[in-house]
Amino acid sequence: MNISEVLGIVMASLSLTISALFFLKCRDCGRFCPLAVVGWIFLALHAILRVAGVSAFLREVLTYLFALSISLYIVLNAVEFNPQSARLMWMYMLTPVSHLFYRVVKYAGVNLPVGVGGIAGDSGVMLLITAYVSYVTFRRAILSLSLIPIGLVLFFYKVVQGTPVGFSLMAFGITVFALATVRVVSLRLFKGGRVPEVETTGLVLVDEMKLKSLLDKYRGSPVLFLTRREGEFPENWSVFRLSSVPLRNSIPPTALERLRHVIVKYLVEAKKSGSRGLVVLDCLDFLILHNEGVAVLKFLGDVRDHAVVNDGVIFVVVSGSMDEHTRRLLEKLSDGKI
């Protein structure tokens, strides 16, 4: 058995291990996890077929399926977390640029391996674009940078396949990417602490004049606080700021799906910890300003149902300037009022 075959077997084993890691650690962290699980299986099959000596074309098809699955996993999560990321999707039209690159190199007089610049090259470009989309959306450098060596190996697939250099770059990239992704999706929003004493579940409306007393009451409890306010908050609170400007732990007001994801994740974590999730939404006016009123009401109805199922409470702060029609609709939707 030569070095190329040994490296292929190691790569297949590593890919299958990462696929299992995603299945065990991330299956409850979003509905797109199966794409990542299947993606690493495609990469493992590619390595196995290379060791078995199967034709290069079929192996390259598997690299494309791997890149497509991983890219879809990242992109769908990116759009869910920040719908504005959808504006970057035009970049995937650049995927065939590898063909142009290799053609230019060939006309420059460089002798390349036969068949260079095929499907694997497109796969590499796709992953390099995904690295950029990932960074713009999540601002996690390690998550994005780890995709670059994978993309480069696929881009130069015909040259580096089966070599120690190609294996080293690929192994480094997929391992770091897998660990970084598991860490990002596994970050806990529910930080633990005293179980809050509340009399109801679901959606509770709070007059803005009573917000301070509400926050003081639950200062020692693990609260998810969604606000526009600046300030210092207890360590066991998870605080997200609604802002049109990308800041640390900020959520755009138009990203209702991302906001829903954060609330639901927190409520589920609280219930699994044997506690009760307590969410304070102190930015309703801001959400209504940037979204259609019906969309905001549907969003509140959705998270209210998740709060009931998970034995949690969502306090929604209502300002005195809210119009009567919207206030009446909110009262019909709510389970209580303070």
C-alpha cells in the first residue's frame, strides 16, 4: 500500500468521524444539520473511491456534492440568522471561474495535468465563496479561514490529490472547520441560575413603566434580554441588542427568523436544564417600525407557542405610544398583562 492509499484511508476515517460528530452534537441545533452530515459522508466516499482506483470523474462528482452540501449548510444558516446575507448569493455565479483560470494558465505555456480545472475546481471556488459569506454573516474568523485550505486543495485537485501537502491542508481545514462549527452552534444561551418564579406561561404584556421593577425582580434569574438599551447586566443573562448596525451580539430588526431562532433555542435549553425560560422583549416598537405589523404579530404568536410548549414566559414591553388597534391585537394574542 503506497502513501497515497494510506492518506486516502485516513481521510475517509476522519471524514466519517466528523460526520458522526455533527450528527451527535448538532442534530438539535437547527434543521440544516443533515446537510453537513451528508457532506462529510460524500467526502469519505470520495477518499474511499480514490483508494479503490475508481475513475477521476466520479470522484470529482463526490467532491462537488461535498462542497455543495457544506455550502448549503452554511448559507441556509446564514440567511436564517441574517436575511440580509441573501444579497451575497450572486457570488456563487462565479463558481465556474476555475475554468477561466486554468485556461489562462494553459495559454501562458504552463503544462498542467490532463483534465485539470474540472468539477473539483468548481468545488474549490464554491467553498472559497462560502468562506467569505460565512465571515460576513457570522464574523467568526476561525470558521471562515478553515474553509480556505479545503477550497484551495479542491481548486488545485489534479495537482495535489493524494500528496502529503494536499492531505495536510485538507485534514487541517476540515478538522478546524468541524470543531469551530460545533462550538458555534453549541453555544449555550441559557446560563443557569435561580429558577424564576412566574405564575403563567406564554406571552405576557408589560407596561414600559413597570419594566425596571420586572428586571429587578428577575436579576438573579437566567434571563434572555432583547433590547435597544445600553448598560451593564447580570452575568447569567444573555443579552442581544436590536440594531441596524452590526455590533457584538446584535440582531438586525428585520431578521425576525434569527430572533425567533435565538428565543426558541433559549427556551429549549432552559427546559432541558430543568428550569424555566424567561425572555424579556424590550424592542417591540422598533420591530414594528422595520417590519409589517402582521409579520411581527405572526412572529409573536409563534414564539408564544414555543414558550407554552417549553414552560417558559415571554414578557413583551408595550409603550404608551402604541396605537389602540395594535394594542388590542396584542392583548388577544397574550396570556396575561402586567
